[in-house]
Amino acid sequence: MLNFNLSDEQLAVQKMVKEFVDNEINPYIREWDEKGHFESSILNRLADLGLMGVCIPEEYGGSGMDYNTLAIVCEELERGDTAFRTAVSVHTGLNSMTLLQWGSEGQKQKYLVPQAKGLKVGAFGLTEPNAGSDVAAMQTSAVLDGDHYILNGQKTWISLCDYADHFLVFAYTDKSKKHHGISAFIVERTMEGFSSKAIKGKLGIRAGNTGELFFDNVRVPKENLLGQEGEGFKIAMSALDNGRFTVAAGAVGQIRAAMEESIKYCHERKTFGKEIGKHQLVQQMLAKMEAGYQMSRLLVFRAGCLKNEGKRNTRETSLAKWQACDFANEAANDAVQIHGAYGFSNEYPVERFLRNSKAPVIYEGTREIHTVMQAEYLLGYREDKPLSNPLPAWPYEQKETVKS
């Protein structure tokens, strides 16, 4: 029998993050959004709460909770603002969980442990100016030179570009092999030849840090190759299974925020002598929000349950990401409509919700990419095989420490 109740631990985490958002983000987010300011101290406070490595095993510095607890954290953070859910998505979902899955023991000790503790921040570098959905179009190259790889190229639309300490960067080691010639590297900000630049003038997620990475003959040690040469595409796709999961979970929080604000306004605003919530067309919009919220949450938790079992979840995560992000965009749009002219002003947060809700429909697989993926699964054109080294199942088995 399926149990949809949250555990006591999950309820405690949910309460903690909700209170954190209400006290540390919501009172200031309008100002941060207006100024385009990323409040990086929030990351330190999330680390203090053990939320920068919520689903990373304790032996690697994390909190050792399950993947659906990560989803709960992302939902609550995006109820405040997409910027801070994005930070956790990139740091934990795209970077740390990928290191957990693919990293050598040495790489985990050097990079994953401080990231899971929140002492260092991780980010992810895949997208390029001419390589988004078409990953094989990337131009960044890595040439082996003795004990180092020499990286040259550029990445764009990289979250935490100016704040991350470590980056998972994808580059061609053999372009003649196309997808099979892509490799993954751990790059440190302090490596000579590395630089970053923020992108300004974004439609939404203005309280987040997004920008470009530049690699000018950056010398990366051979031991910073993640996996084997030519495994980069496979590593990137598995990373996206984790990133998309957190994006979908965040979208659930966006739907909830739009719904909560709309319900509040419906009781405050009166037209034609009664609360606007009494009007059936307003009720219809609220009902759609509730349906989208409940369906999206179930899709996310289904993907999370597969992650907990150590099973591949590309298909399920794709569906959750596609539907939750679409529902969030629609819910935010309806919330603006319910607020009428006031929805067009930042006096109320719903206009920010609408601006923020557009980006997740695009990044980590556009709506169109996920539509095609789901159709190809149905038609039998696409089939997922079990990964050779899947994400570890939860609860994690603690390794025995050998005493010297």
C-alpha cells in the first residue's frame, strides 16, 4: 500500500525550511529582486541548517536524508523565491549528487565533503552560446598535456557563476566521436585562466546569480577528470536527472505560492458586493492551481521513490519536470489575473512569480524536449537501460572506517 504521508523527519524539515523562508527570505525578497542582488549569505545559513547536502550520505558530510526530503526542501525554498531553490538545485542536484554518483573516493573527499557541509559551493557548466538542447554542438575543448588537461572555451547561463568554488565542466576531448568524445572535469575557481561574468537584464530570477564562464588555457589536473574520457555525455544526462528532479520540486512550491497568495487576495478583495472568491471563474482558476499542485507533487514523489530505490528515473523525472513547470507557469499567470491591475505591480509578489516561472520551462530541458522524450518512450523509440553506477539507494549504508 502506498503511503503519501510525510515522515516525522520530513515534517520537521518542512517546518524548519518554511520558517526559514518566512523569516529570512520573504521580508527581503522584493528588495533583492528589484536590485538584482543575490544574497549569498543565505547559502551560509542553509549550510548551518544542514540543507546544502540534505541527501548526501553522512560519511561524505551530508545530512543523509532521502531524495524526497530534498524535494520538500526545494518546494519550500521556491515558495520564497526561485533564486534560492536554483542555488540548491545547482549545488546539490547537478554538482554534489553527480560527484556522489561518479566521483572517485579521492574526488569525493576533496570536493564532495566540503560541498555537502556547505563550506564550498558547487556549480555546473554544460550550456554554451551555441549549445543548449544540442549538447554535441559545444565548442569547449580539453587537450591532454602531460599531467594536465588544457581547457579552452566558454559556458553561459551558469547559475552561481560568481559564487561557486567548484564547477563540473564538460568539454570535448575528441570531437570526432561526437557525444562519445565529451568528458567531464572538476574545475576550481582559483585555477589560472578561469573567469566569470554575470548576465544582467534577466526577465526573472533577478535575485539569483547567473552568467558566463570563460576558460583560457586553464590547466586542470588529470585527477580532476570525472569518470573516464568519453563518459561526459552520460555523466551530464545523469546529472540532469537529478537537477530536473529539484526543478520539478521547486515548481511545486511555485504553484503553492501562487495559490496561497491568490486565496489571501480572494478574501481581501470585493467586487459587486462580495469577495472575488465567490465568483465562479475565479474559483475555476484556483481549482486548476490545486489540481496542478497535487498532480505535480505526486509526480515528483514518484521520481523520488525511484531514486530512493537506486533505480533509473529519467522518464519519470522528465514527466515531473515538464508538467510541474508548465503548471507553475499557468498558476502564476492565473494569480496575476486574479489580482487584476494589482497583479501587474510588484506591490504583490505574483508578478515576480510569473517572471520567475518562465525560466524553468526552458532550462534543464525545454518543454519541447520533454514532450518529445515522453512521446518517444510511448512509441518505443526511447528506452532506458539501468545505469552501470546508479545513484546510491537510500537509506545509505555507512562505510566502516579503518583505524590506523
